[in-house]
Amino acid sequence: MSCQATLIFQLYTARGGQPVANARVVVTDPETGATRTMTTNSSGRTPELCVTAPPASISLDPDAQELPYKAYNAAIQASGFVPVTVEGIQVFDGIESIEALEMNPVPKEQRAIASAEDYTIPEPALLLPPGELEREPRGPGEGEAGPFFSVGQEDDCETECGEGEDDGQGPVRPEARILNRVVIPEFITVHLGSPNNTSAQNVTVSFPNYIKNVASSEIYPTWPESALRANIYAQISFALNRIFTEWYRSRGYSFDITNNTAYDQYYVHGRNIFGNISRIVDEIFDEYIRKRGALNPYFAEYCNGTTVTCDGMSQWGTVSLAQNGYTPLRILKRYYGDDIEIVEATAIEQIESSYPGTPLRLGSSGTAVRTLETQLNRIRRNYPAIPVISNVDNTFTAETEAAVRAFQRIFNLVPDGIVGKATWNQISYIYVAVKRLAELGGEQEPLPPTRPTGVIRRGDRGELVSLAQYFLRIIANYYNEIRPIAIDGIFGANTEAAVRDFQKRFGLTVDGVVGPNTWNALYNVFLGIANTTGLAIPYPGFLLREGSRGDNVWLMQEYLRKISQRYPIPSVAADGIFGPATKAAVIAFQRLFGLVPDGIIGKNTWERIVAVRLLV
């Protein structure tokens, strides 16, 4: 019996850098109460779950009175991670639905955060009441001279202007500020509310994942592909225009775009996406609309075209045009004029190589093949379901094809073994994600014997600043509310903003200053990540032996406890006190792995414990 629709869960840490394996996922049909339990594999994926959904014809009728999708709920638990519940996961007839979630490690002290993450997915934008979709003038139009500000928006920041300004000096008056080139950002920061709602959360997500979310929230995946592509081009261009013009940043806001449909596009944090939309975005996320002869991405205004009309594109109108044979570009020209074109961005920030221009397949050769093979071999260290490519050279062999197919299956691409633009782009993004974790290993600092007690703030420099930046950068790779920062020992605007992100996320006073409470929380969250993921923290530079105390002892106890679940060494309680039981566990570990069995954790024993922990 074929599935009417399918539902897959993908669980990650570190913005896709590591999969969460052996997680328990319980899916519930709220109509019948029936449940189904699944477990994620080594790639963080569950098996496909067959589910029911209303006929696709409903989602093609703008006047339909029935819901075009069916909603399911899920509860997710994984050892060492904060539990997650999701309500309202949407499935459509004939469509693969993907609930991709980033799991947050449990801090050392559970009280540092709430006991669970709860997401509720609201109905798609096409079903929202008209009042919620009547967008205000949302920003610049475009002429050949570049972006300009719309009437009524020029002075909208005279009083309150966002939460935590980049320069720390209070609200910033708006000014027409644009970038000098169009780039695809690696990340985009989304404010989950109206611009002046200072209590709303900011989340930082990868740009492709942002577009996948918006498209899955704004349109139906059952629409003809030309309609889907036309809408996605508009959504990409809209977002890039916000970034290119620094529409919010130049006004002192600490985000790039909001998810409020009165101002911007509909982003629903934690929602599921759809397989066909995901594949389209992977292919075209670096392409955008512009007017011929202009640099800036076109401000691609759009509305649903039924309950709300506007001067831009009608979303429902794209369906009928696609059904009549219109191509995506022809649909866009129908609404935005014959002088538009679709172009590729000049750069993708943080991505180190670009698509070679033609698909790579069995028999292909050249330096692009070597790059591909190198990246896949690095990715497989985090995703072991990808087979190794034993001979990395300039030739696309059967081994390369097998690795490509495995990667494509893991990341919801067509598993044809051919590296087209969509596969190349996804490999590049995941390579950057896993490589960032490796680079963090090169920049890591050992835990000091005692927790810092000093206070650091904007303008300070030195080792304490570097340590705080190190903790923040690690944590940012596991909590997308916290922006990634550099480790340079200088407490500047970006560091202060990241501190504020952290303080807001963990319920601390949001002042951008690292004092005793913030230091304590940084340690607890960092140690929770280290314990959960087996982070390769370097040797602290001093021996741990019977009688030692502190966080370093606690971390080694946690690592040994995890190791004991697979290897024949005694389990030990993690209390931060190096007692006889800990010494016995260390001696057993040392004997098992060929080290001097003295019960003392020196450099060799520390590094071996960390290395073994990474494998369990």
C-alpha cells in the first residue's frame, strides 16, 4: 500500500553540524489519539512514517472551505538534550513533510533553562484572517538609482527602536544605507514579532533554512512547480533586499528581518518544511530578482491575491498562471514588469567554493571532484552513514557516487548520485557547519581550575574576554538564538550583542555585562554541551588526582560515565570530587587503553578519554 503522505523527523545540533541519534519520537494523530513511536538513526533521521492527508485538490482551490492539510503532534526525547514537543505538524497529499529540529543540550544545572521546548505551528499564511495580512508599506521600492524609502517609513524610529542597539548608544535614526554588493548571508537573524516588540525572541538560522521555512509557511507545496519557484524567487529577493538595504540594522535593531506579516514574511520557528520546497530552495537560494541594470535585489512585494490584494504578485494568481503553462520568470514578469531578470549572487559568505557550473557524475574529473570528495569525507565524520571515499583525487568514481547518494538521502535530495547545483550547495553548507566545529577545536581553551569571578564589559580586553567569547561561540553553535562571534579578546559590539542574546535566552538580566551570574550560566551551559556532545576540550595543564575538585573533574567523570556504557569500566557518579570510585574508573580506563594505570589524569589520559568519548 502506497503512502498518501510521509512524515520524517531530522534532529541536529550545531546548526546541522552533528546529528542526534537514538532519539525517541512519538507521533500522535490528534483526531484519533493513535500514536506511533520511532527512533532516529546515526544520521539523526527517523524512518518515513505513512500518514493520511486531505486530497490535493483542496489546496488548489482558493475558495475551498476545508483545510488542505492534516496536522499531527510529536514528542521528542534524547539523552542529554532538552525534550521537545511540536503541535500542528502539517502534511499534504503526496508530499514529504520534514520536521527538522535543532536539539538543545541540557546545561550542567537543569534549572538554567525550562524543562522543555514547545512549538505550536499555526495555520499557513494563506489561511490567516485578512486583518493579519494587510501589510503596511514595508520598505524600499526599486528604481534604476537603487532602493528608496517608502512614504510613511522614513521617520518610524524617532522614539523606541528595537531591543539592544548594535552600538550600545541607544536608538539610531534611520538612514538610507545600502551594501555595495549582493551576497547570500550564511545566517539571517529573524525577530519573532513586530519590530518594536522588545520581548519577542531573535533566532539566527541559515539563509536556506529561513527560505524553506517561509515558503512552507506562505504557500502550499501541492502547487505546480512553476508557481512554487516564482513564489520562492520573490521570497528570496524580499529577504535579500532587507539585508542589502540594512533596513532594520541601520535603524538600530539587532535583527535582519521580522516574521510579522504586517512588515515582512511569515517565518514560523520550529515548523516542518516540505521535501519538494526544500529541494527547490537548495537549488536556487543564491538567485534573486532584480531590474535590468540595477544592483539591488528587487523588493518583491506580494499578497495572497484573494482576501488581500496589492500592487505586487498574487500568490493564488501564480497557480492559475502555472496551470496555463507559464514559466517562473514569465509569472514574475506578469507582476513585476518585463524589465526584471533572475541573477545569481556574487558571493555566499562563509562558503569557500562555488558550483563548478555543470553537474558532476560518475566519470567526471577535475579539481571540483577533489573538492567534493574532500568535503564528503569530512562530513562523514559527523554523519557516519556516508561511506568513505578511499582515494581522493580528481576522478568521480563509484565510491564517490555511493557517498553522494548517501548524503542526498540524509539531506532530502533526490538520491541520483549526481552533484547538481542543489546537492553542491547543500554539501557546501554542511561542510561549513561541521568544519566550524573542528575549527572550534583549534581555538578551544582549557577550563580554568576555578570559575572566573571578574566582571567584563564593552571595551575590555584580555584572556577573560577570550574565555567568554570561546564559551559564547561554542554555545552559539547549539542555540540559534545566540549569534556566532569571533574570538579575538576584544569586548566589542558583537560580543556585547552575543552576551545579551545569551542573557535573554537563559533568563538573566539583559545588560551585556559578564558578571558572576552570567559567568556561572556560561559555565553551566557550556559544560552541558561538552558532556552531551563529547566536545574535545584540551588538557587544562594540571594533573587531576584523588582529592581534586572542580568542573574539570566533573567533566571527566561525565565522560567516563558515558564511556562505561560501552566499555567494561566501572561507572562513576559526576559530583566534581575525585574520590576512590573515580580513581578506580580511571585505572580501569588506563588499563583498557594501554596507558600507565596510576589513576591520575594527565595529558595523555585526558586526551584519550576525550577521544574515546567522541566515539560513544
